[in-house]
Amino acid sequence: MELIYRAVVVFLVGFLFLRLTGKKAVAEMHSFDLLYIFVLTNIISTPVEVENLGKAIIYSAITVIIYKIIVRLSLHNKLRWLLYGSPTVLIRNGDIDRKGLKKARMPINELLAHLRVKGFTDTQNIAIAVMEETGEISVIPKAEYRPVQPKDLKLKVKKEYLPIPLIMDGQIISHNLKYLGLDIEWLMKEVKKKGEKVEDIMLAVFLENRKLFIDNNKIQHNHNSDPNYYKPGKDN
């Protein structure tokens, strides 16, 4: 029981400290962030092997506090350049920057692969390509090669509406109902109107026209060879 207790406490405390740190994907982390994660996980996992649970939690808390202080100080530009690297230009006005590639330790074939992932096949069409501090590559095409925007065609577009989930995986999202000023009675009435059951609904969202759209677990098998229902493999 003690081993289970230690594992649960370590997991919960580690999760809490990481949540206090903030939300970042691994791809968005700087080298300083990764070092912090490695140090924290090493400290917090120690009690699983030896009896230092209290000390490990204290050391972890101190590590989190130090990290938060340094991150706050890094908001000042002078210290930021010491902690984090600066972006590296890889392409400028269609010309590959060899010094930038050397600094980033990136061969040309890898650069071309990154550009293809971004949807670019010709380096001459690129105004600037930069390796950011996180290792991601940002690509800005020349004006004549960028995607056409509605503003270019002087078109007025409707404001984007984000459908609000009310049911997910058979569970009612009560706080969204409350936000919309609706109640469960209204939701159940709409679900019944569509001949569905809450527990069978994968996703139900509130649309801009104040109607409920339901996506359930049912898959149409009698599709009469409709290409829209094709799926790869032999079981199509």
C-alpha cells in the first residue's frame, strides 16, 4: 500500500507543479524549459525508489518557484537574450542563407523537407524563412505567392462562429448550457425531437441558428456505393 501511496502522491504533485508552470507543447519549449522539466521530473520521481517524499516535494516546489521567477525576469529583454536563443534566418528574399543553415546545423535537404510540409516547393517564392527559438520554422511567402484573402477581393465575410459543445461522449456539458442561458429540459426536448438518446450521442453542438446538431455513433452502411463513404482497406 505504501508503494501505491507514494506513486499516487508523486503523480499528483508532479501534475500540480506542471500545471502551475503553464501550458506548453514540447515543440514550443525552449532549452531552458526542457532543462526545468528534466530537473523537476528527476526530483519528484526520487521517492518512488527511496524514502524522501517530503524532501522531494519541497525541492520540487523550490525548483518551480525558481523557474517562475526566472521566467518572469525573462520578460525583460536584456535577460531574455541570455536565457533564450534568437531566431535564425534561413531564407531571405528567395535566397538561402548559408550562414543561417550552418548556425542551425541544418542540411539543405532538411530545409526543403520543412518547406514542403509548409506547402512550399520553390525557395524563390519565399520572402523569409526563420527558425524560431523553439525549433519551429516560420515561412512567409512573397506577396505575389501568398494565399488570396477576402480583403484582396473586397469581399465582406461573415464573422466566424464557434459551435458550442453541449454533449460529448454521452455526457452533458452543464457549464456550456448555463453560459447559453439554456437548461437541461430544453436540451432533452431537442434530443428527443431528433429521436436520439443522450448516452448514444458522440457530439452535440449549439449552432449559430440556435439549433442543435447531433453526431452520434451510427455509421451509414447502406450507402449505395456513394464515394463520400469510401474508406481505405478491404472492409469498405
